[in-house]
Amino acid sequence: MDRQQAGAILKKLKLKITPKRLEIMCCLAVEPSYLSADDVWQRLKLQFSRIGLPTVYRILDELAEASVITRIFMSDRKQYYYLCTNQEHHHHFVCESCRRVQDVERCGVDTLTRELARRSGARITSHILQINGVCGSCNSAQGASA
Ligand SMILES: [Zn+2]
Ligand SMILES: [Zn+2]
Ligand SMILES: [Zn+2]
């Protein structure tokens, strides 16, 4: 993803286009994996030498709120972020071994939420699903070395 593509996404979502937002999106987009706010900060400092970590957190949160980027949840309770160019509703599989993130095209949760709404009368507004595990290539590599 280049700045133009990042700008187009922000424009489509009616978000303000700023150089820092674009830079954060581009630096997340080149990674096949997720990054912590600290990782993003280290990369952004090359471009914006005076940028502080709180600013990076604020922009990451704004982008996550707007669903431009996805929060990745890990057991260390640190915040992680991943940028996926797939704008359709979908979920992610996160490899615990190589940290790669893969798209899970099928949702499957909508059946569950419909059932829940029907039974409890609740109004479901959104859902979060992240699947963790060991990816195919890590799994076969581990199998070979065992
Ligand atoms: Zn893997
Ligand atoms: Zn995705
Ligand atoms: Zn879903």
C-alpha cells in the first residue's frame, strides 16, 4: 500500500488525511504480521523525529475505531494492530509461531448472533472474532523437526 491508497481509504471513510495517519497505515501495511504501538513508534521516528508514543497511540486508536486497522488480542495484554486491505467483513487467524495474520473469509458468527438476538431479545451491534493457532507451514515444519 502506498500513500495514495492509504489516502483513498481515509477519504472513503470520511476521515481526515494527515501525513502521520498515512505513514502509520503504510508502515502497518508492509507487515504480514501485527505490530505493537512501540514497533510503530520506532518506524515513525525515522520520518517524524519529534513524534511521541502517546500520539502514536492516539492515531492507532482513531484508526482502529474507524475500522481502518484491526486490533489483535494477545495473552500478554499488550495492544497490537494489523492493517488489512480487505474491507469486507471478515476475521483473522493469527499464528502463534510466526505471528503471521491470515484472512478468514467466512464469518460464521452471524448465525450465532441471530440466534442470540432471537432468544434473548437483545440487539446485537457488532462482534469480534480472532482465531489463534499454528499456521499450516509452521505446523508442518514443527512436525518435520519432531
Ligand atoms: Zn506460522
Ligand atoms: Zn483481513
Ligand atoms: Zn464476523
